[in-house]
Amino acid sequence: MQDGQMAATYEYKALELREKYTGGRLSGDKLEKALNEHATQGWQLKFLTRVGGGGLNALRIFVTFERQIG
């Protein structure tokens, strides 16, 4: 970093999505809608973490967004 330059500052947002398996497949509609809605507000996908989904359990997806502030 050069003299007089400041490091970029970021903010983060976490979102939990729940989805149930239907016919052995997971519908991506809910995730796609959430990603597009947040993108219009300047949020960029940072991490996507899948939890659960075995047997009759609902699949949980944790989505972390990032955007630059300042």
C-alpha cells in the first residue's frame, strides 16, 4: 500500500436458507432468488456452506455476503 492510501473496508451479511429435498433433487430457486436480491443491493457472495440434508432432515445453507463500504 502506498502512502496516503487506506485499506478497503468491508461489511458482511449472513443468511440461513432452509430447503427440503423433493424427489431426490434440491431446488435452486430459493437460493437464486436470495443471491439476486442481495446482488441488487451491492452484496457479493463470499461463502456458501451446506449443513444437514440427510434422511428427512431439511438442508440448511448458510450464505455469507460481502460488500465494500466507505
